[in-house]
Amino acid sequence: MQRWWYTEDKSNVKDKVHREKRINGRKEDSGFKEWTFKVFLNSELNLHEKVAVTGNCDELGNWDPDNCVLLSHDGSNIWTLKLNVPSKIDINYRYFIASIDPSNNSDVHVRKWETHLKPRCIPADEMMTSDNNLETFGVVEGVEKVDKGWLTNETILQFKFYNNPFMLKDRIKNRILYVKMTPMNLRINAESSNLHAIMDESLSNDTRENNTDTPAYAFTEVSTGNGEEYLYTKQEQFGRAYNNDDVLTFHVTVTEPENIAYLIDLYTYSRKSIMDHDPPYHLGYHYLLPNMLRKSEGCLELPITCSSKHRPLGMMKVGYVKITPINDPKFDLSITYERHWNEKHKGLDVGHRGAGTSFKASSGNTIRENTIASLKKAASSGAKFVEFDVQLSKDLTPVIYHDFHVYVSLKKKGTFDASDMLELPMKELTLEQLKNLKVYHTVEARSKEPKFFDEELAEHQPFPELSEAFDMIDEDVGFNIEIKSAQELEDGTSESTSSSIDKNLYVDCILEVVLAKAKNRRIVFSSFDPDICIMLRNKQNVFPTMFLTLGKTTRYKQYRYPLCNTIQNAVKFSVANELLGIVAHSEDLLRDISQVNLVKDHGLAIFCWGDDNNCKDNIKFLKDKGLHAIIYDKVDVLIDKEVYYVGTESKRESEILEQIIIEHQFLPSSSVKQAG
């Protein structure tokens, strides 16, 4: 693959590349025209960031960020580029903010990009004039849409301070602390001093940034997830205040995590400094080394060292999640549906675990949940989407199943005795074992009564592979794929007592199947685990992700992580992390229906789940309030067949045609359909 820079000085090579493109563009057959790209950027750029452009021709890199073209500027906020482009085709293009890795002057990271479904366009018959010159970054036809990029070869680390994690000596324990996190480069070159000197220098100034000889190539942002400052922004000079019950998250993007340490500084105000309007003083610090961050997630208990006397002041707990890029495929800038939902698509009927849950006393379901037969039943009954649960077997195969545990019979299949049951974590069994052993649901084991006797039929077998669902369910039926992940509960217990699979590996295995099998199917990911949601958002740039939330409930135990437990916090989390929306618990929505508008006013889509949805009156009420989708059981019984069957197919056809005309004329035939 051609890169922008080789061994020359990057500014010289950049000019060379631009010059070569202009020379190569001057064709004798007049098939090219000179075009000036000129864009106004209404925001500050970080170090190493530049404005770039890419599009649907060789000269613009064919949507590949590695082959895009940089714009230049004269110190103002206007960036320009003159380039010869083909004159006989429409040129579709987007601007984006590129960051160039200084360690090789080659790797391109997409920091922000324009994400309108319809990109900018230079018509084939249009010539350059002064009237069509200046554009505004992120604004197309008066609509602003800018999203963060996805991981190419970077790594994201999120450090989380929540549930009042600071334990300090009595004399200072009631003070408000200000937390600052600084990535520090541990790579030592020939010109650098020894490691101890670098550390000493890094601690020499309370108002410092990273002032080593080789500063870290890193981007750090901070969010107070349950407060007014929930959007990620640059951290303040003396860090972000941590008040009681805050959820403080530092979002750090790096390219060499094995060579980056993190200096956690704590500041606070003395009574005198408040009265004199002086800045806070440096209270303490801890140096977090990369060898402590080898796992994909964890919770660390760290000592706080006094900055003046270098004695222990107390302890702090820091949760973290590490997000690594998926190996294949390579994503581009042609289009994304990560935050797009067609507003015409409201009140969609979504089959819960296919045709509905089958192990509740009131279900009355004759088809086992989360089987191919159940998914087909929901689809044939009129569901626009089917929702199902996915987790990994021991041999890392994505299978469709809800519970974290199963019961395995120790006798032949013909006998059934609860005393002969062995409870096992589902992930401790291989796909072959799940298929061949007689496996019972938890409800069957407790009641001592097997519920289903048709498992000899292939489509009624539990534990279908995710890939089978793609192969066997009609492509017009969308998939709401809930990724299961055991979490810690507020009372200190966990949804699963066994050790978990590495979370990056877990998500990658599922994504690989989805990306290989998706074709034109509409897909929405969802999860109760906020870390899973963030991984899905940052590992790819095609499919949308929604945050499942319990909300305020009397039916389920609350999660330990506070952002999971209210719709208000779920909204802030979803906006901050650029998710499509939330999947709310209908119990909470029916308690306070004004929360629907809260979600929609923040530009989010809203689905809902819960037992309260299994009622025609509630389904109609929630649809009338504008929810985008209702997930419920017994789709074959509860769906409004009159609404579904009258004109549904013709409407479906017209929607497809409209989308092709308006949005998909710019896509190759293999591209993915919008989520809605």
C-alpha cells in the first residue's frame, strides 16, 4: 500500500506527494479538472492532527484513510488543497481530521470524520468557481454530522473512578480532589537520560504537561459521566474535580501501550488558597506502569504518595478497560450507520429471543427460545427485527443462548433426576459438547421437569451458532444482537462466578462472524455491559450499538457500575460515547413516560424491553409515544397483524427504493444497509 511518507522529512514528502498528484493529473485527454478544496475548521486541533480529504477516486485515495490527501493552512482556520480530479464522473468526498503517528510518519488515525449518509459531491459537469469554494467542516447542506473515528492500530484505555474510590487520612478525607492523568513515554532513545531521570523530571512541576525528551503520542480526554460535564473534553490544567458519587472517566488513545505509563496526579485546595483565589496545590500522585494493564479489564487498588514528603497518604481504586483494534477487515470512510436511524422507522416489532422467552411460567411458548425455529417463527409472524443473545463457547464459537449457566445430565438422555444434574458455566463447554450432551435450562433443573421434547429437530436444537442464524433467517429480517457479559452487582455478587474470557477476544470473535455474514442485513448491537458497548463502537465503523439499561426497577438487582442503573445516566453515557441510543426497561418508562422525550431530545434512538411489553395495550401506548422499537414475547399473538399485513410489503419496497436513490447510490453492491 502506498504511504504518504517514506524516509524524507514529512513536510517535504507531503509537498512531493501533492506535486506528483497534480502532475499526474494533467492528462492530455482533458479527463481531469483542477479543483480547490477549501474548508473552514471551527475548532482547535491537537498536536499531530491535520485536516484531510478522501473520496471515490484514485486521486483522493478511494476512501482509504492511509491514501488520503492532506490539506494545508497558513495559520488560520481555513485549510486548502488544489488537486486535479476526474471531470467525467461525480466526485464524492469527505473531510476528516487525521492524526499521523510521529514514530513512523505513516500510520493514519481517524480522529473525527464527516458522517452524513450522502457525502459531499462535485458533479461531473461542474467547474470550479468562487461561489462553491469555502465549505465548513462537518456541515453538509446545513446539517452538521461529525463522529469520532475507529481504531486502526491504536489502543484505547479508559480509567474509571466511581463509587467514591479515594481513601485518605482523616485530615484531608473531606476535601474535593482534582484528578489529572498524564500519559508518559517510557521508550528510551540514545538522546534520553535514564528512566529514573525521566520520572524525576516528570514530577518536577505541578503545572507541567509531559515534558520528557520524547513526549507520548497520546490523546487524553475526560468525562464526568453522571454530571453536567459528561461529554469527553480535554482535561483541565489541574485535572477534573471528583465529587461524591461522581463517575469520572479518562479516555486515552495510544499507539504503543507497552511503552506508556500513566501519572495520576491529585490536587486540592487549602482553605487559604480558596480565600486568596490561588490555584490548588499538588497533594499526591501514583505512577501506573504498563505491566499492570496487561488484561483487557481490571480494578486496581493503588497507593497515593504525598507529593512533598513522599509518604503514603491513602489509597484509591481505579477501574480500567483496554480496547484493541480488530485485525480484519479494514474499514474505510465511504459510509457509516453507527449513529444513523431513519426517523420514519418507529414502533418496530422486535421478537424477544425470537418468538419469546420459553422458561417463564406465563410464557406458554411451545418453541424453545433462542433457536432457529423461534427466530423463524418471529420473522414469519411479522417481526421487523429479532432480538437474541450471543456468547462464546469454550472453543470461542459464538452461540445463541441467554443464561450464563446450564445443567448437564450425568445419566442417559432418557432419565431425568435433579440430583444427577451438574451446573456448569456455559462458556466451559465446547460447541460439540453443547450440541451432544443433554443440556437442561436452569428452570428445568429446578422444577425437575424437562419442558421441550422436540430437540431432535435440527431447528429446535438449543445453542445454534450465530453464523447459522445469518444463513437461515431471511435477510430482510434485522438482527438485534445482544452480547452477553457477566457483570458485578451492587450487592457485591456477580452474574457469573467463573472467570471470564478476555473481553477483547470475546468481542472480536463475535464481530468476525457478523462482518463476514452481514451482507445487506440490518444489524443493531446491544449490551448491558458498558465496556462491551464501547468496544463495539470503537472496533468497527459500520453497525450501530445501543446501551441496555435496567433503569429504576424492583424486579432485578442493580449493577455496581452506576451508569447502568438510570435512564438519565444511560443517555449521558450513550451521547458521550457516540452510541445509536439506549434500550430502556419498560418498567421504568411506564413509571415516567417523559423519559422517552429525554432520550429523543438528545438525538438518540430508543428501544424498550421488559415483561410489561407483553401486553397489547402497553405495546400500542409505547408506540404512540414514539419509541423506535418494542421488544416483546409472543410476537405471533401480540403483533397487530392488520397494521403489519396491510401494505407492509409495498411500503418495504418503497423504502428500499427510496434509500437506494437517496443514500445508496454511492455504495458498491457489497456495502451494508442502514440500521433502521
